[in-house]
Amino acid sequence: MPLVKMSEIISFAEKNNCAAGAFSVGNMEMIIGAVKAAEEMDTPIILQIAEKRMKQSPLDLMGPMMVSAAKNAAVPVAVHLDHGLTMDCIKKSLEYGFTSVMLDGSLLPFEDNIALTKEVKAQADKYGATVEAELGVVGGNEGDSAKHEILCTDPDAAKIFCEETKIDCLAVAIGNAHGNYPVLPELRFDVLESIYKTVETPLVLHGGTGITAEMFRKAISLGIRKINIATASFDALANAAKEYTQTADKPDYFTLSPKMAEAVYNNVKKHIEIFRNK
Ligand code: 13P
């Protein structure tokens, strides 16, 4: 099964009235766990990495591993740059074979976000790659080092943005935030519904960790076609490592590595089950 464009996986989700899971990875074990879950569930997935995470997980190492895992997977897998911060990273990701890129211009003034997104689209078009952009402000700090107040996406602005930039999918802000929620968030489904009615572009939900299955299903019914999960997988891996090292007499890497992959596999599988919406 080939490495596929992210737009193909999103079209599949649209046809099947479900959402594609986009799972963030930071090392080999996370890639192995996520792909194994997708294969076992016979469901396409998106493997992604945010530019900010490349301090710990360099693109030069992660890029080839992610692309190779996708090429060898038994189900369609897209490889996506999540929250790109620089054109340099966008270009390098495309050169490594990523089939989708996002440059997060959500903190820029509207017109500047449009201009930058058009530049990204022109680059991605050279490779036939998919483009995601964000409008409104998602809480938390996946994109850069600062924490941000949530600012819901304006449906009319979203329509203009999508028409002008011709992006393939739009990340919306509806009360969602990156990282662990201190309390269950109150997602603004009224805002999502209004965006869904106004905009034809498929919609993306960031900040998936901690959202309930019921809320995911409601979001899917209102046009969400890609859901990002990062923190839950990183936490699952870290907790598995902690449990193993605290209980093993002589901890060794060769036992630890599959345990980390398994923890990610379990988390990805759990989310795929919900996102398939069956
Ligand atoms: P979480 O870390 O909250 O799962 O968010 C993931 C995300 O949206 C990555 O862009």
C-alpha cells in the first residue's frame, strides 16, 4: 500500500462519514505503534510531526523513518508536517516526501495569514501535496512556545480564507486546546455547525487529547474530517517507560522498546475505533 496524499485520506473520511486520525510521533517506537494499530484496524491514518518537536526529534531522522513506514504499511498512510513555523521546514518536509504540510499562520493578521498560506500552497503544489491551514486561535502551545487564549474561528472569515487560499483542509478553533485539558472543555458546537454550513473545505480538529468519544462523534457529524492526537500518545509512551523501569530488576532497552510501541498502539487503536464512527 503506497504512501498517499493526505487529501485522499480526507476524501475517504468524507465518503464514509468519519474522521481520519492524525497521530503525532516523536520516535521510532511511536511510528511502529501507530502503523501497527492502523494495519490491525484496516484503517488509513496520518502520521504527523510538528516543527516545534524537531528539537528532540530532528526532521532529518524522523522524515525518512515516517515516509518509509508509510511506504511499507499495509494500509494507506499520509505523512504530514503539523504546525510548520518556517518556509524552510515546509520545503525540507516536501523534499523528504511528506504528502501534506501545514504552516500555522493563525497568530498573524488575517491578510498576512492568507498571503503566507498562498505561498505554502504554491510550494506544496509543486509536489502535489495537501495543505492545511488554521484560522482562529486554538489554545495551548503546539505551534510555538507561548500559551494562547482561545479565539473561535469566524465562519464568514473562514469562507473568504478558504476561497482565497484554496487549501485542502481548515483547522478550526471551537474551544479546543493542545495538551491535557485541566477540565473537560466545552466545545462550541454552535460555531462548528455554522462553519460547516458556510465553508465547503473539510475541517480539522486539533487538541484531541482529553475529548470524549461522544464529543468526537458530534464533531464528526458537523464536518470534522481529521482529528489530531499528540499528548495522549506521548503520555502513554512515557508512562509505559516509567512503569517498566520502576518494576524491572534490570531494565533493558530491548524489552522497553516494544513496551513503548505497544502503549502508543493501544492509544491509537482506541482513537481509530472512535473516529471510524461505525
Ligand atoms: P493534543 O496534544 O491535545 O492531542 O493535540 C494534538 C494536536 O492538535 C497537534 O497539532
